[in-house]
Amino acid sequence: MPHKIHVVGAGLAGLAAAVRLADRGTAVVVHEAAGQAGGRCRSYHDPALDMVIDNGNHLLLSANHAALSYLRTIGGEGRLAGPATAEFAFMDLASGERWTLHINAGRLPWWIFAPSRRVPGTTASDYLSFARLLLPTGDKTIGETVTCTGPLYDRLVRPLWLAALNTEPSTGSASLAGAIVRETLAVGGKACRPLIARDGLGHALIEPALRFLAERRTDVRFGHRLRALEFAQDKVALLDFGEDKLAIGDGDGVILAVPPVVAADLLPGLTTPSQFRAIVNAHFRIEPPAGLAPIIGIVNGTTEWLFSFPDRLSVTISAADRLLDVPRETLAQTIWDEVAAIAGLPKALPPWQIVRERRATFAATPAENAKRPRAKTAWRNLVLAGDWTQTGLPATIEGAIRSGNRAADLVSDRGM
């Protein structure tokens, strides 16, 4: 058993690794370059809105067993909200049509044979054609595997995969899309219930984890940026934080849970994804109207997903590189015009904030997916964690937490 584990990075992957180790009684030190934990999954007070918002809107599903187990461990399982069944509300902004997808709980997908439960304008055979993704697809794109046209693709498949992959689905990895299908739709509605952090990501996923670690006397150091790693033979010998340098003992281990660009700078010869996609989020300080669905998928609009929170409405737009240079005021007004139409609200623009994550996730194409490294490295006491490592999933909360769990298991098993 290692004497002490240094976890570098307090995003969700790093926190998951630290929580798993601390829960086992392992001595852990967490080093975070920023002044707060959470990475791309965090809450903060926004001065323009004078309220706490999330840097992005993240959706979990009831199939996300690693994320839900993490929440149970840290005491945050009651901080997610969602419908009792697998329901997804949609609206087509071009036609004004609205519908709700109702997925039955069992594995046998009888819901696709019920017109009232499926997407308008689709047939049962449309859904069955996507079963090809359940088979091994190698390095093919989704567009090379299934037909990326028609009502089902436009009104359900593309919105779901665009959100999950943060990459235009036709060019996205069929292998990653298939992994999503196998863990969710192929299992049935019991695996597809949508869950959101109604009171914020920090409240559900980050603050309980930090309390959990504090209760176990885990040392969490903020503003502690790793500058370099020093190696001796097949091990990490020293962590260089600039003025602070930490020697790594014979029984100690290191989990590197930093973004891929940082990891590539620190580790010679490491291959990582090098193409990224943006996500744009818009937040509006306004009370949602009564009866508005907590999550609405939008077709034929700039807006892709509308989230209702007690004190605000928030929008998420994936693969949003095209919007990075649009003036903030123009973008806010464009999005609000759509939100007002969806929610039946006045067109006057309420207080707003635009949050653009330029490198939100790696591009989930076959080529970039092939660049994802394994958790194990060439150094005996060093492992990697992050949603950009080989998790078998796209860059998601579930993938990040699985990678942290895997890293924790590896440093425990390798005897450092």
C-alpha cells in the first residue's frame, strides 16, 4: 500500500481519485493550480448577474453509475433532480411543434412502436436502423456507420450526440456514440432518466467532495501549480511547484489529473488529443414560468438545450466554435429571442451572462479518440486521470469520474 498519493488537479477526475483513496484510508495531498476546485464543472458568483451560476450546464443520466456512486460517497446524492421516468421535452423552433419523448423502463423498446411516445414524423424502423452502432465500429465516423439524415436524426439523434460528443455527430466517433447507446438506450428508460444539479454543480459535486476530504484530513492546496516533474529511472522523484519542491518517497504515488495540454508539457513523449471544441452557455436572471420543463431540447435554433433553475434560465450550445467571435450582446439577444419564444416570456432582454469555454472538450472524432492515452504510464509511480484519457466514453462527467476511480485503483494496486 502506498504511503502517500499526490493528486495533481482538483477537477472532477482528481477529486474522484482523491475521494476514492481517502475513503480507503490512504494519505492524500491534492494540488490545484487554480484558486478553487471543479475545473470545467464548477459554480461561481457572477457579478453581472449578482448570483451563483455554473460555468456550464451538465446533464447526468441514471445510467452514470460511477457519478452516482461518487455522489453517494460524498453525501451529494440528494442534490440532483429529475423526472421519475425517462422523459425528454423538445421543441422545433422552425415549426413551433412540441413533443415529449417517453422511453419505457425495460430493455424491450416498445416505446418506439407508440406514436405518442416517439418523435413526430418517425417510424419504429427508423430507430432500429441505429442498432448498427451496438456492433464494433473500429475507427469509423457516425456518418460512415448510420444515415445522418431524416426526422429521427434531425429531431433526436443529432441533438443527443451533439451534446454528448461536443462534436458534429456526422464526423464524430461511432465507437464513442455506440458506447453511449449501449449504456443508455439499449438498457431502457431506467438508464435514461435525466438528472441535473438544480442548486448548482458546486453544491452537488464539488463542495461535498471537499468536505469529505477535509473530514479525512486530506491536504488540499490551491494556487499550487505544478511546473515540472523530475524523474529517476522508472519513477517520479520530485514535484516542482516553483518555490515549493516535493520529493516523492519510495512508497508514494502521483496521479496527474490535469488538462491534456498541461499533461503533454509535463510528460515527455505523451500523445494526447490536440483538437478541441467549444461550448457556449448563456444565463438569464429571470424566474422560469410555472410548468416549464426542467430541460428542453431545441431543434432548428441557435439554442440547443434550455435548462430551468429556480432563479434563472440557462442555455447550452455544443460544438460552438462558430459563435466564439460573435459579439456578446448580439449573441445574448439572439439566444434570448429564442428562449422567450420557447418559454412564452417577454422579448425584453433580462440580465444576462455569456460563458464561452473555448477548449471545453477534445474533438470526439476517430482520429482524436485514437490519441487518448491509457491511465498507466512508463513511470511506475505515475498514472493519468481525466476525461481525455482512455475511458471508452466521450469527455463527460461520468468519464472523468471513472478515470479518477481507475487512477486511484492503479496507484493502490501497483505498490508504488
